Amino acid sequence: MARRDDESRDGRNYGGLSKEQRVVQRQARLVDAALELFGTQGYAATSIERLCAVANVSTRSFYEDMGSREALLIALVNRQTTRAVDAALQALERTRDESLSTRVVESFHAYLAVTCRDQRTARVHYVEVVGVSQAVEEWRREQRRLLSALLIHEAERGVGRGETTPRRFDLFALAVIGAVNSLAQELVQTTLPDAPISLDEICDEIAYFVSSGLACSEVGRHSPRQGVRVS
């Protein structure tokens, strides 16, 4: 019986790849399969057997390389989030001399352009990860802490530049993140079927929310972001 391409059982090179390289390839295929299946059928409706079939990986290798379906979900959202945070940091660097509201809005736009790149990524990142398990909830809390730290840093930098006044920016950061999450969920699961929303509209709402929340000397000079287009 022919074996799948992941089933060489020793540490020797197989197909020109070392054992470690084959593990990395299998993990990448599993994450890609998870994006497709979790993003279309949903996490709860996707079996390990189906994931393995799509990824061309044996169930034995799945448990050796990934451990569990829950660990695969975390690996998937970690991959997306790492790219999104990198994009947000690049946006902050590009706009370092712009107003505080502009920097915050541009960084969230860059973040959402990755996590909401298409319907699959948005569904996985904002819908399928909710309420899965304690481990996944801890991952979500850690992501909120990371994004909150970035927002707090930018707000405190804005205080130093005279763009806003001191306040509890930790609460402001959580409010912004909560609004972003809710709007992104609406992008996936529209509450009003006849009134779908776009990423452009989400960014406009974030701009209004941030401008109002940081109301200070810059109010009146900042207008909601217009003309944002994501391919």
C-alpha cells in the first residue's frame, strides 16, 4: 500500500528533505487546510480526518506534529495575527509624524486588511475562535493585551506631543478593540442582511470612534478616513 508523503518513519532525508523540514511542510499544509475548512465550514464542523485529507497528512502525523485540533486553530490565528501586527507596526512607522488619530486608524486599517483579507480569514479570526476552549480564550486575552499595549503607547506618546490629555488609556484601548472585534464580526455575520458592511465602512467608524475618544486640540482637524480600498 502506498504511503502518504509524510510517512517516512525515520530521520533520514526523504524526497530531498530532512525530517525537520518535512514536519514544517506538513504543519504549513495543515494550517492552510484549517484556513479553508474552518473559514468555510466552521471549526466545530471540521473533523481531524477531513483536515488530514485536505492537507494530505496522515492522522498519525497530525497528532505528532500538531497535537490537537485546538492547537491547529491557535497556530492558524497566530500566523494571521503575526502578519497583521507586523502590518500595523509598519503603518505606525509610516505615519509617525501624523496626528494621533491618523496613526491609530491607519494601524487598525493595516491590521484589518490582513485579518479580514477575505471571508475565510475574517470568520476564523473573529468568529470561530470565540468560546472554543480555555486555551483559545487565553490566546485571545493575550492578543488583547498586545494590541492594548500598542494603543496605550501611542496615546501616551500623543500626550507628550500635546495631542490629547492624560486619562485611563487602558480602558480606551479595550473599548477600541471591542468595537473593532464587533464590527469585524458584523462583516462576517451581518445582523441586517439588507445592510452589509465593508472594510471601508468599518475603518470610517473606527476613525470616528477614535477621534471622539481622543477629543482634544486636534478635534476638528481630523476627519474620518475616506477612500480606503482593500483588494
